[in-house]
Amino acid sequence: DTEVTQTPKHLVMGMTNKKSLKCEQHMGHRAMYWYKQKAKKPPELMFVYSYEKLSINESVPSRFSPECPNSSLLNLHLHALQPEDSALYLCASSQSLALETRKAYEQYFGPGTRLTVT
Amino acid sequence: AQKITQTQPGMFVQEKEAVTLDCTYDTSDPSYGLFWYKQPSSGEMIFLIYQGSYDQQNATEGRYSLNFQKARKSANLVISASQLGDSAMYFCAMREGQAGTALIFGKGTTLSVSS
């Protein structure tokens, strides 16, 4: 089973709203990622969590706040977003940042959340 | 300089034919890995194949194979016997150094398969 799930599939929010995106995996992976993807562009890394600790933050504005409550869940809290934040938000996971094995490198993505900020 | 270059914005192929999607990369790290992902219009990124820099043989996964030419720094994806369901955007990506670092993606190639 290589499934990463994300909810909701679609989200429309106003600039003053607070919302959260959720990501879940049950593959025992200990590294989880948030990517942002604009239309017809490649994904861009936002955050990396390793063993539930934030290990990479790619200079993302503070209106995006990640949270990893346990090894299976990853949240992205959204507050006071701008229309230019409208994009597909992809969650991914991989076995571990610590393992130097072939399988450790494979990142599996969820179906994404299409976010529209009005 | 771009780390991952995909020079073909769009490719067209007929069903049952083979197609090669090009990818070149740039890195000075001796330890790296190359990935190919498929992204249909639904948005999900589907992992296809992985090649490590120290792997002796070219990776294969079913109808997908990776033509890895280390000296040329190229990692082309070959899809044999194309199917209509192969129509999608294809991304080449690279990770440098240890496991878990960010993937760097190319700009993608849109593949259209016709009957």
C-alpha cells in the first residue's frame, strides 16, 4: 500500500479565513513533505518533517503554518492567505531521512488539495 | 543554471509505440538520485521509477525504463507500448545528497497518446 491521502480535495477560502489541510499516510514513513504547485509548473518544496520535527522550511510566509501531530499525520494551517496562494498543495512521504537505502528515497504523493483564495 | 532540464514541452505518440522523454541534470554531488513522476489532469503525482547514482544497471518498472547515461548526465524515460492512459504531464526530478532532501523538479513534458 503506497497511499497518501489528503483532505479536502478542493477548498475555497476568503482572505480572512482560517483553514487547515490534512495529510495522512499509514506506510510507516517518518519523513513527510508539503509542496506547492501552480498551474503548469513543477512542484516547489515548502516544508519537510523528519520524525515529527520540522527539518526544512523553504522560507515560506508565516501565513502557512505546518504541524506534524504524529508520525502518520501532517497538517498545513492557513491564515490570511492572498489570492496568489491559490495552487495545488501536495503532501508526500518517504521512509526516512536517516536511511541510505534505495527505498528511502522514493517519495509518494497524495492527490493534492486544490486551494482557491478569493 | 537549472538543475533539471526537460527540453520537450510536449510530445505526441500513437498507441502501442514507444516514446522517450528527455531529462538532463546538473550536480557536483557524487550521491544523487533521479526520479520520474506522472501527473494526470487529476493532479496526483504518481511515482514511476527511480535511479540512484551508484546503481550499476538501468532501472526498469514494467513498461517504464530509465536510460541512465552518467557521463552525459542524462536520465531519459522510455515508455514502451504507449497506452491512452499514459497521456499526462511527466516530471523528471533529482535529489542530491542524503535521503529525504527536497526533490528538484524539471518543468515537465506533456505526453499525448492518440489512437
